[in-house]
Amino acid sequence: MGDSKKSNVTLKRSLTDAMQEALNAQILMEARSSYSYLAAASWCEKEGYEHSAQYLYTHANEEREHMLKIFRYVNEAGGHAIAPSITNLKYKYDSLRQVFEHILEHEISVTHAINELVDSSFSLKDFATFQFLQWFVTEQREEEKLSRRAVEIFDIIGEKGQGLWLIDKEIGRLDQLAHGGGAK
Ligand code: OFO
């Protein structure tokens, strides 16, 4: 029709609508993780827990990378990744311990969601996605371990006296310990 504009091209793809929908739901969940960590980091920083805040800022970035990993995968597979919109974040906490209990619960729910995704990819015989998701299976095991360790620190040290000061310091060293670094 004399229109020089390039027409849209719809490429055929093996990614099913069901799988795309499930991956987009996971994109939303990873974005929620990132913003939950960010909100918690801000609360910690405001309350003077600087090491915990640093730990949480680092994890906010990691979660964003998880989101982007899936985001790019969906588009590279010929699908349409949906940029998530996050509402209903928790901005205030009663205590430092509550921050890390909340994170542990959240990480456990992410592990369940990843397991469901893996299950769906297998049932749909989408083995490319199944293989792609293996990285997340391993990552969640680590994240859950780290979050559990953070909560345990409260029980081991105790929150009385200088306890909270020490707990904050220990939480700041968690990533280092998780990656095999020695104590300072
Ligand atoms: Fe994305 O790994 Fe935690 O939530």
C-alpha cells in the first residue's frame, strides 16, 4: 500500500502462551523481591543498621538481575516479557529480626514458585526452559540457606545489650561467609 514502514513480523516460536504467562509471573515475583529488599534496606539504614542495609542493597540488585535474566529469556524465545508494576510493599518493620524473618518467608515462597515453574516446563515438554530454570533452582537453595542463617544469628547472639550491634555486623558478613571467605 505504498507504506515504507516495516511491517511487524511475528516469528514462530516454541514457547507456549502458558509458559510465557508463568515466566511473566516469575518476572513479577523477582521484581517484588528486589523492591522488598530495597524497602527493607531503607528501613535498616534509617534505623542505623548499616551492615544489614548494605547486605539488603546488594540483594536488591541481585534480585533485579534475576528478573532481567528471565525477562531477556522470554523475549529471546520470541515471547513478550512484561515490565512489572509493584504495589503493596512493606516499608516498616517492628524490629531487625522481623526484617529477616520476613525475608526468609519470602525466599521460601520464591523457592516454591520456581519449583512450580520447573514442573510446568517439564509437563509442557519445554526442555529449553526447563534447562534455563536449573540456575534458579541452585540459586534459590543458596538464597534460602543465607536467609535462614540470618535468622539463626539472632538466636545465637541474642538481642540484649550489645547483641543487636553484633547481629548487624554479622549479617554484614553473611555474603562473604557464604562465598567461602574467612572471618575478619
Ligand atoms: Fe531471585 O532469588 Fe531470591 O527471591
